[in-house]
Amino acid sequence: MLLDAAARRIDYLRISVTDRCNLRCRYCMPAAGVPEMGHGDVLRFEEIAAFVEVAAGEGIGSVRLTGGEPLARLGCPDLVRMLAVIPGVREVSLTTNGTLLPRYAMALRGAGLQRVNIGLPSLDATTYRHLTRGGNLDEALAGLDAALAHGFAPVKVNVVLLRGINDDPAPFVELTRRLPVEVRFIEYMPIGPESPGRYFVAASEVLDRLRELGPWEEVEALPGRGPAQHAFRLPGAPGRLACIAPVSDHFCRGCNRLRLTADGRLRLCLLSPREIDLKPALRPRPDAAALRALLQRAMTEKPRRMGDEADGFGRAMSQIGG
Ligand code: SAM
Ligand code: SF4
């Protein structure tokens, strides 16, 4: 079992499989994208699996693939299959923008993927295109349908809210009337191309607006490894809603995770540039003992709380994976 210096149990790993993306969401990436990692710098699937094998042996039982857009990397279902059979891995999940799910959902399910989170910032085609700088809402909705049709459970929908652009929760409330999804309204974090500034919407404000759209039943959030604990449901509705407040309500005390970047760095906190380079323990071939030692080092170096450092985040959100 991995315990860090603040006695937090670390049992969850988010793996960014690529820094590339087929969208350019305004809250995540600059319009021109970010400088791409060289192919040789990106970890091979065998290298990712070698690290997960060591991590799972130390108690990390839950892994989530993210990106960039993870499905933009060819062979993603092959990686899922490799990870799902590693002893100690209880769950493999995916965070995606959904647009490529119609093509890959069946293969992913067959490979052992259990859960899917879909980033879907608007249900209005024009607003979706604006927020994603060119994305097609129909493709994302087809991805949501594919996720439900292939039996992923739960399916969660991530909505980063921007004031004056997509801050009306009503269309998502309607979505929960129709579909068994958990919609999660997420505060816009100051990591990305520009500061949220006037676009920031606090979770408390969303909750006030939701109250007007009720009545609500309070329910437990659907299972997951993340920070949403409480959710709301319209009586009789198949879906539910939750708020995630990384800015107004730091949840560092309950942090259970590490992140692996596509270029092989163990990121110790989303909001800190502190990273440990795993490549020396992975190349020319994976060295399990060296990887285990780096994991232990991560336990001593993981920041106790966000905001310990004043030197920025080092990467855009798309290069970390959320
Ligand atoms: N491309 C996939 C997607 O869009 O879900 C996976 C990678 S993306 C970086 C992971 C998640 O990060 C997105 O679903 C989005 O909700 C979240 N995200 C991106 N930028 C954010 C920001 N500035 N603040 C809060 N969440 C953000
Ligand atoms: Fe791409 Fe996801 Fe970032 Fe949007 S949020 S630009 S889909 S990585």
C-alpha cells in the first residue's frame, strides 16, 4: 500500500497516453495547440504497462487513460487489454471527448474497459463548436450513445463551465431526464492557455441555479475515484448531476492520485510542476526495482496541497490529462 508523507493512500493513476488532440477546447489549449512531444519521447505501450505492473503491485488498483485525446492514439484498445490483465489492476477507465467513441467503443469494451467520462461542454451545436474550436456536437453525442449502448457504467459527462458561454445548466438537467449519465459541472481551473478571469463560475453559483430547476433528491455520486461525493437527481430521472469545485473547495486532503504524462514523467499534483522522470528506469528496458524506488520517492515528494509553489504549472491541461 502506498502512503504519502501526508498519510494519504495513493491508489489511483491517471495515464496520459498522448498530448495530441483532435479538438482545441478554449479552457484547455491555446488556439495554435501546444508544441508536440517528439515520437521518441512518448512512452510505448510496453513501457506504460511495465510501470503499471509495478504500481499495481504497490496498491494502485485503478487506472484511467486520458490525453490529449486518448483515442487519437492508434491502438488504445490494445493498451486497455494490456493493463486490464495486470494483477492488482481492478479497474481501467477512460476520459475522452467522445468523438471517436463510435469507432472504438466496442473494441474498448471487449478489451476490458469499465468506465468512461466524456468531456461535453455544451449541448448546443454552435456553442460546442465555439468552445471546442471547431468540434461537431453530433460526433460527441454519437460517442455518448455508443458508450451507453456498449454498457459502460457509469458514464459521466464533464462540463467545464464558462460564464456567459455555457453556464446554463438547464439543458444538462434535461439530459439527465433522458439518459442514465452523471453530469459533473466542473469549475474552470487556472491551468491552460489563459486565466479563467471573468469566465469563472463557482460551484456554489451552479448549485443555486440548480435549486431553481428542482425539486431534487440528494443521492450518492456514482462510483469513481474522483472528488464528487454528492449528487442530485430529479425524482424518477435515470441520470444525476454533481459539482466539482477544484478552485473554491480544494480537495487536496483526500487526494488519492498520481499522474503519468505521455513523455514518462510522474506528475505529483495537477497544480504543481513537480515531476519525476521515469524514463531512466524504463529505458533501454524497464527496471522494476528502479521504478519501485521512484514510486517511493513520489510518496515523499507529493505536495501536501495545491498552491505550495509559485512557479506555475509547467504544462497545459491537455499535456497532463486533467
Ligand atoms: N480529451 C479528453 C477530454 O476532453 O475529456 C481527455 C483529456 S482532458 C484534458 C480531461 C478533462 O479535463 C476534460 O474532460 C475537461 O473536463 C477537463 N479540463 C480541461 N481543461 C480544464 C480546465 N481549465 N479546468 C477544469 N477542467 C478542465
Ligand atoms: Fe482536447 Fe480534451 Fe483538452 Fe478538449 S479538453 S482540447 S478534447 S484534451
